[in-house]
Amino acid sequence: MNITPEIKKELGRLVWDYAIDEQTLCDILEGKTSTFSLNREKLLARLLLNTKWYRLLDCLGPGGLKEILTDEVIRYIWVTDLRERFFYAKNVLNEIAQ
């Protein structure tokens, strides 16, 4: 995943409750490291839950969204209806890409 300035801005907004610097945040997003309570999947789930869909589409593109919409990430979404919608979006993106 290409970590653009827009993604960095969104991530910074989402992890207001963590004392974490930008480089560590990027390392977590790339899967290079994790903290006691924050890993790549949990960070991506926060991004999905707290960023408007079309903003994500602008920042990541369809390929980037397909990359982050994995079963592991979606399982971190605790609201059943939203989790089902993201599974649906994942299936749609996979069908389009074929």
C-alpha cells in the first residue's frame, strides 16, 4: 500500500487516543511492527469505520481498497451490520477485478 500524505492525515486523526509518532504509525500500517494494543488489521479497521467511503476511494483507489478489505481486517469491525457491508464491498471489488 502506498502511504500518501492523505492517508497519514487520516490515520493521525484516527489514533488520537494513542501516543504514537507518525513513523511508528506508518510501520504498523505496513505490518513491520505493532504495539500492545494496535496492529495493522486493527488500524485498517479503524480507517474503514471512521473514514467516508468515497474519501477512502480517493486516497486508495479500488486496488488499495481491495488490498485492505481482508477477512482479518473486517473481523475487527464489531458492528454486525457494518461488518456484513464490508464483506459485501469486498466481494463486489473482487468480482470487478476479475
